[in-house]
Amino acid sequence: MWESVLKKDQFEIQMNPTYKSILFQVSDTTTGSEGRPALVLNQAELFELLHAFLAINRSFNRETMYYEEEPDGA
């Protein structure tokens, strides 16, 4: 089952822990020169993206955190 990990205006990341896979969806509101969706991230968004990928990796490896993360409604 797909679970949303990070949702922004331009993109959404979902993970499927059963199959250890991720789905990276880009919105079609912003298109690049070749007609494909483009994604421009600022530094804060890039940090959130990296954090989401690390959280997904920990989930896939069934690692436990030594602290509790606050849910951000992603």
C-alpha cells in the first residue's frame, strides 16, 4: 500500500514498504521546455527531500529512531 511521505505543490513522494519502492510524482502544472514536468527546488525543499529519502530508507530497513519525529502532515 502506498503511503505519502512528502507532499508539496510541485511534487509528492509516496513509499510502499511491502515492495520497498518509492513513487515520485511531479505535478503537471509546471512544464519544461520539452513538455515534461520540471521541478525546481530551493535549499529548504532540497533538505526536506533528503530527509524524506532518509526516512524511507530507515523504514525499509526497519530501523528505529532514538527520538520520536513530530508528524508534519506529509
